[in-house]
Amino acid sequence: MTLDFRPDSPDYLADPFPLYRRLQDEDPAHWSPRIKSWVLTRYEDVKRVCLDKEMSSDRLRPFFASMPGPEAAKIGDMIRYLSLWMVFLDPPDHTRLRRLTSKVFHLKSMRDMRPNIESLTALLLAEIGDRDEFDFIAAFAGPLPALVIMDMLGVPRGELARVKRMSDDMALFIGSSRTSPEKYDIAESATREMAEFFRAMIRDRRATARKDLLSELVHLEDNGDRLSEDELVATCILLLFAGHETTTNHIANSTRSLMLFPGQRQKVRADPGLAARAGEELLRFDGPSGAQVRIVGVGHELHGKTLKAGDRVFIMLNAANRDPRAYPDPDRVDVERDGVAHLTFGFGLHICLGFPLARLEGEIAIPEVARHFRSMEFAGNPEWINSMVFRGMKSMPVRVTR
């Protein structure tokens, strides 16, 4: 039977892993005419692409440049700011932005957030109160990472609802499989609003520095090099967007995975020392990032197929993390698993800048949720995000006992 890669089908969104296994076994370098891209699913292939300097991450600027003038004019703010996101750049532009940003958004600044993450986790669980049924995304997995990165940047907590709305609207362009004119209009409006939001905050920090990440970025200088105004705005948008979208998915997907494997959930409840290993296994089993995209720089052969220069390639991170060539019994959660490192945060040059923060939030929040609720079961079907890039849910109704 011919493989038909349909990334927007309900069956795929709910459970892509059976199709990933078929692709790995039958067509590991799969050309999808539907998305006009190569789809790679084996662990070693995905890791190799992550390390391949001939595979470009600069995919947005060529896309924007190919748009007719009137269409490009309609998304001017997206072009202006997303073109400056380091995740969409190659060296030397990527190197410079990552070097500057990592001067303030570094391992120590992220680890210093532990008390705040613990406090916010307790606060959100307390706000759930004695409710027996609730949407886990809306009540916990959504607000926690958003509030953490907002606190780091110095964004007032009262702006949570607005920040979530703007970010969700931007995600229609950045990660959605849906192709429709209105998604561009909505994402452009959200990008413009978020840019204005941060420009006002930047003006405030220029006048009066505060003890937050935004102030450090505004006043950052490294051997005479500084972030330009547009780079500051773009970096703030990226940190806010990437700083909570994927971590929301990580916390929700991991909680769902433990619900599917109650014996493993009980291990996490019983042994606090398992938090770190459990977090890595849950990131492997059903991670928050479905794919990354690269552009072929130099044509080459792979599994008998010819990948031509300029071709687009989707490297399927979650597929690689379930490749039986890399992991024994990959479709089972084992919170005591040892083995090769997962590829959830990418690998090499473009490994996620904020992965220590996402990892820390998961290590704190996921075991605490398991301990707080004696049992959790599904109170309805989850609503999955229509995306190849993000792997997560819009809603996750649960029923709990304490």
C-alpha cells in the first residue's frame, strides 16, 4: 500500500507514531508531494542533518522573498521580525545573535528560576482547588511556562491572557499545517501587536533598568556589539513564544504519557529522585516538537533518493525518538531507561537555546502533578494542535482524585 503522508489528518495528529514506524521501515527518505518536502524519520538520519552544516536553517527569508509584492506587504511585520529569529538563520548571523543572547539567557539565569517555578506550580495547583474535572492545559500546562518566561523578561503577570492570545495567533503561521489566507492576517496582526508591546517595554527599560532579562538585553554590550532595536524586539518575541509554547506541550504530553502508563506514574510519585531521568524519558516518548525544517544546501543521495539543493526537509524529531534502531521497546515509557540521548531539543548548532529551562520546568512540574493527584483519567478526548512543527494539545480534559 502506498504511503500517504497527511500531516493534517485527525488520525495523524492524535497518533503519528504508527505512520512513523512504516516510514522508518519502508521509506526512510520519503518525498511527500502533499507538502513538497522530504520527510526523514530514522534517528541517525535526523541526527546527521542536525549536524550537517550544508543543511540550512535559513528558510523564511527565501520564502518571504518568493512572495509577490502585494502579498508580502500584507505580512510586513512578520517578515521584519521573524527574519531576525536566530532559529531561522545560519552562521554568521545565527552565531552573532546566539552569542549576544546567551550573555544573559544562560544556564545560571535559567537555573535561578527554580524557586519561582516551584512557587508557580504550587500556586496553579492551589487555584485548581477541589475541582474533580478541569482542562489540564487551560488550568496548568498553559499558564505555568508562560508565567515563568514572563517573569524572566519582566512582563507583568496580569498580561497572561493577552500574551497567550498573541502567541497562539502567531503559531497559526509558525507551526500550523493549515493553509488559509486568514491565518496570515491573524498572525500578522498578532506579530504587530507583540512588537508594539515590547517596544513600549524596551523604552521603559532604557529609561529605568530593572532586575529582569529584558533590562539586561537592552543594556547588553559585547565588545561594542549590541542588539539593534528590531533585533531586541524579535528576540523578545522569540523568547516569549518559544519559551512557553513547547514547554506547555512537554508538560501536557508527559502528564498524558504517565496516564497511559500508570505503573510508571506510580514510580514517579513514589521516588522524587527519578525526576530528571523521568523527564528525559518523557521528552523522548512524546516530545513537544514534532519536527524541524532544513533546506538542502548541497545535493546528495540518501536511501537511494536524490535530495537536490533547495529541497525542503522535515526532520521528524519524535519519529527519531521512537526509532527501534536507537531504542529497545521504544513505544513504552520506562522512567528508568538509559541509552542514547533523545533529539527533542534538536542537536548541534541549533539545539534549543532554552532547553535547560524547559527541562527544569518539566522536572519540577510533572512529578508534582503526579504527587498532587492520586489518580488522573481522561474526561474527554483531547483536541490536538494542527501542526507538524509542534506536538501538543489545545485542550486536555481530565478527572482527578486526591
